[in-house]
Amino acid sequence: MPVLESSAAVLILWAVIGYGLGSVPFGLVVTRAFGLGNLRQIGSGNIGTTNVLRTGSKAAAALTLLLDGGKGAAAVLLARFLAAEDAAQMAGLMAFLGHCFPVWLGFKGGKGVATFLGLLLALAWPVGIACCLTWLTAAAASRISSMGALVSALAAPVWAFGLGYQPVIALSVLLAAIVLVRHSANIARLRAGTEPRIGQK
């Protein structure tokens, strides 16, 4: 955990700002802007990058990935610049929760992987890069997006410890736990051997 420098009021403020940033459903916005239809009625109905890819548009999926990661990074960097490191962690956590549970969509959002990676890149870039590479390696080897997400999430606290970013360990453990819970259906399908592969509709 970072040293507590900010007042409760400041932390609450950045929690609200972080949640607001994270709750912007870029997957829905991008697919509509590209004329690809209602993402809620495509594939799994999820608002994340993997489901956007099921529309057949790699450009839309790439843009969604960048925007969902960017909102997590933006929350962290703004809070760090205008407040302190504890506020940055709070903003990052709430951006992640905002993506997963956006009020605008009845608290039914994405699984948070891109936002998770984006905020880690902003909080501790070596840890973020290590997690991105872990995701890429696991996803490429298995051809299953959720496998990359799960392995990357589980590796995050290990990378934080191994690379000497102790203040990030507790947050990475919490984020990893939420990622696993959000992927409970994927885990069940992985065990059953029925999880769709990347690009499969």
C-alpha cells in the first residue's frame, strides 16, 4: 500500500472521478460509431475488446483496447499529478470498478482487463509492461483471450513483488481477485474445453 498522504475528502473525490472515467463504455461507443450495431446483441454481449473483435472489425477492437486501457491510465495520471500516490491508486481502482460496473448500464459492464493493464502501466510501468507481455504470451500460446487475461492477472502481484514495486502489490492482488471473479464463466468453459478462441464468433 502507498503511504497515506491525502485526506478522506480528497480520496473520495478521486474515487468519484476515477469511477466516472472508468464507466465510459467505449466498446459500445466505438461499435456504434463504426456502424457495427449494438454490441450487447453481438457474441457474449460484453462491452470489452474481445467481444468487439467478434464484430469482425480489428480496427474497432484495437481502438476499444486503447480507450479502455487509456481511461485507467488517465485516472491514475491525473490523480498523481493533482494529488498524491494514494489518490492515484484510488482513482485507478475505481476506474477499474467503473468499467466493470458502470451505473449507465445497470452495473453490467466489461471484465476490466484492458483497464487493469492501463492503470498498471500508469502506476508502475515495468509491472504494466510485464503484465502486457504475459497476456500476449499466454493468449498467443492458447489462442484464448480469457487465458491471457487470467494468467496476466495472477502474475501481476508476482511481477510487482519481483520488480520491487511493493506499494502496488496489495492493489494488484485485489484487482487480480476481481478479474478472476469476473471471468468465472470463462474459467468454467476453460475447464470444459468450450471456451471460444480469439476471433471466433
